[in-house]
Amino acid sequence: MRAWFLLFILSIGAGGFFALLVALSRTPFLERFFPPNYFYHALVGHVDLALIMGLISFLIALWHWVFEERGGIPEKILSYGGSFLVFISALFALGQPIHNNYVPTIVHPTFFLGLLLYLISLLIVSLRFSSYMVNFLKTSIPHVFFISISVIVSFITVITFLLSIVKIKYMEELYLFFEKLFWIPGHTHQFINAALLISSWYLILRVSKVEISLRFRYVNYLLIVFPVILAVAQLILTDPISDTAKLITTYAYAVGIGIPTLLNGAIILYELGRRRSLYLNTLRISIILYFLGAAMGYMGVGTDLRVPAHYHTVIASILLSIMVLTYHLLKELGYRKGELPGLVKVQPYLYGTGMFFFVMGLFWAGVLGAPRKTPGVGYIDSPLLMLYMAIMGIGSILSVLGGIIFVLYSLYSVIRRW
């Protein structure tokens, strides 16, 4: 478990480092120290390390924690090696960055090898745990049940990636090629995130000594049914981004992820009552953020700033839940002792409040037609739109401060022990 938890800390730290480079590479007078368009390489490194490899590594650490299974050496070597190669390819601006959806890519053998090594490590470790998942799926303990689902979904996700690699023919238009390559596997991967989110909610309850029984078991199997449907679609569809494919992926999100996650979130909020603690308050904020992001998604987000408002809200919900679990694991694994420092106790509230203002500013700016992926302020044509973008900016500052506190404290705790 410790190896995967450390890889999560390192990946989150590296992702934060690349987020800093993204900012510096677009800062006047400092941009001259970076290669041309380095911004795009750093952005790929940030997303892939922090939001893909980092979150999956944390999930695998939870597998070991919950099932008390000792992992093997090969998958650890592959995962660390793969993450390192992705880090190197982004750091030294190797190849051409492509900002396709779900898995932004750098067209270079170093990046591809790193991604493949990490994928193989996920396959090995999911197979290791899948051997006894059937028994755990019968449990009435919520966090064990959803962790079991995450193992199965992780295995299915790897299968969809492998099917996509075999099926999708190379084409010279690189964005379209990688969009097709990662479209269905990327959607399947979101079921891993959903299982991680719900598992984290119930684990926060467990460490807070709040008991809630598993309910609506068969509804929760939607988290397995739709990944299977996506894998079959990857196998039989000739065009993975056709209208049919997009209809399937839309229903996968709306039904397969939305219903189980919203249902469990509502049950938890109801059962919590008036209980208060840092962990339980953060749990409430995480669930409320997910509800907000889901509402944005169900309303339809078009192609404006409501799109990043939707997915940033959901990502913030996941990150908040694993932040407080990280603080617990740092103590359980011996990386910290005693109470959390005062500033760290404020961190979840700072990050959660910041993300709320950030996404609400984005959403209402999008309602007024503000386009996504458009730098500058040339599109601002009204005082109201200016106000929403200012709210977004304030929220961004607060959430970044919260993220910095989390990353620095986590890294400090690990390094201090060493």
C-alpha cells in the first residue's frame, strides 16, 4: 500500500509542479526561459499525472488498505517507471502535445512507453484483486462493496484501452486520431473515478466511526453494467465518436454514473444528520459539489464555459474527498503524528469554497455565451460577464491556495519521515 500511496503523493506533487510551469510559461519576462509553446506540454503533464495516474494510484492504495493484500514488485516497477517517463516527456517538451479529450497526449515514444507501462501495471494489479472480487461484491459493508466495483471497472477500462489500440487505425490528423483512440476508454475511466468517489465517501464515514448500511445494491451495479456496454461498443462500433457512440456514452454518464452517485450521496447526507467534524464537513462539501456538477451536466452544457464548470465541479468533489482521506492515511502510515496544523484544518474549506466560486463564475459566464479554451478578455462585452469572470478569478485564487497547502503538507510529511 505504501508504494502506491507514495506514487499518488509524487504524482499530485508533479501535477502541481506542472500547473506552476503552465502559469510561468505564460508570464511576461519569464516565458523566454521556456521552449516555444511549452504551456501545452506542461498542461499534458499536469492532467495525466495529477488527474489520471495520481487518482488511480490513490485508488490502488485503497485496494491494499481495505483488502489487506500485499502487492507485487512488477506492477510497482512498471507504475513508477511509466509515471516517470510521462513526467520526463512533459518536462523536457519531447514531441508534439495533443490536447484531445480524456488522455491528453504527447506524440513521442517516451510518452507512449510511459503510458503503456502504467496501463500494464493497472492490468496486473486489477487481475491480482479480481481473483476474489465476487465474494466481496456480496458484502453489505458499503466501502468494501464500492472498492470491489472499482477493481472490476479498472479491469474493464484496461480492456477497452487495449481494444481501442488494436482497432483504431492511424491517421495523419492527430487530434482526431487520439480523440477516437481515447473516447470510449476515457468514458470507461470515468467509472473508475465514480467508484473512487463513492468509496471515498464511505471510507470517510468509516474513519469518522459513522455506520451506514448498504442500500439499493442492484442500482449500484449500474457502475459495472455500463462499462461492460462501453467495452462491447468499443468492440463492435466502427467509429467510436459516431452519433451512436456519443449517445451510448451520454446515457452511460447520465444513468450509469449519475444515478448510483446521486443516490448514495443523498443517503449519506440524510444519515449524517447534524454530526460535525473536519472529515464529515468536508464530506458534505464534496457531495454538494458533486450534486452541483451533476445538475450542470443534466442541464446540458453546450460548448461554452459551462463545460469546464461541469467537469471541474465533479473533479473538485473527488479531490476534496481524497484530500481528507490522505490526512488520515498520513497518520495511519506513520508520516504524521498528533493533530493537523491549524492551516491544514482550514485547507478543505478554502479549497471547497474556492472551487464553488470558480465553477459558478464559469457557469454563469457560459450562460452569457463566454467561450471555452479562449485566453484573454476580448470576449467580455458586458459588466455582468465581467463580474462573473471576476468571481471565477477569486475562486481560482482560493482553490489554488488550498491545493498548494495540501500538496506541500503531504510532501512535507513524507519527506520529514525520511
